[in-house]
Amino acid sequence: MATLNDYDVRVVKTHGEFTRHSHPDTDELFLVLAGSLTIRLDDAEVTLGPGHLYVVPRGVHHQPISNDGAEVLLIEPSDTVNTGGHPRRAHGRPATGLSFARPGAG
């Protein structure tokens, strides 16, 4: 993880489903580095492969899903809180279902 101004820049490994959530005060950037990631929105699904980028607009409910796993770069304000409560962590905070870890870490 790195911090750029007031933003966290994270490269994470994903596998499974993350809880559906939204961020009322900020957009969230996803850039897929490897694998495939689907972002389920209320009225659509966005599927991303390596090199594909998507920005979820503030206030939009979304659910990242990666059945086969992916490595993803995330950029969001450092104080962004994600929902959940499961002991796994996402964005450095509790998560549900989707396992986020730095590449090469366990």
C-alpha cells in the first residue's frame, strides 16, 4: 500500500464476493492488473480484464466479484470505510466474502 496525498493506493488479490456497498462521499477506482473482476451494479454488471479500469461513482451501490481471482489496483480516500464485519480484510478494513491481500502475501 502507498498513500498519495489523502488517497490510499493498494494492489490487492481478490477471490470470491465482497459485500454490496456504496460510498456516499467518494468515487472508487478499480484497475485490473491480472485475472478478471466483475462489478455488480444495481442495473448492470461491468466485467474487467487485465488493463481495464472502471470508476464506481459516489453513492452507487456495487459488489466486486472475482470467482477465479484477480489482482486489482484500488484508489480511494484514506478515510473511506467499507461495510462488512468478517475477519477478512479489504481496503485495510473488515470485509465480507472477498479476500483482499497484497500479491505474494499468503
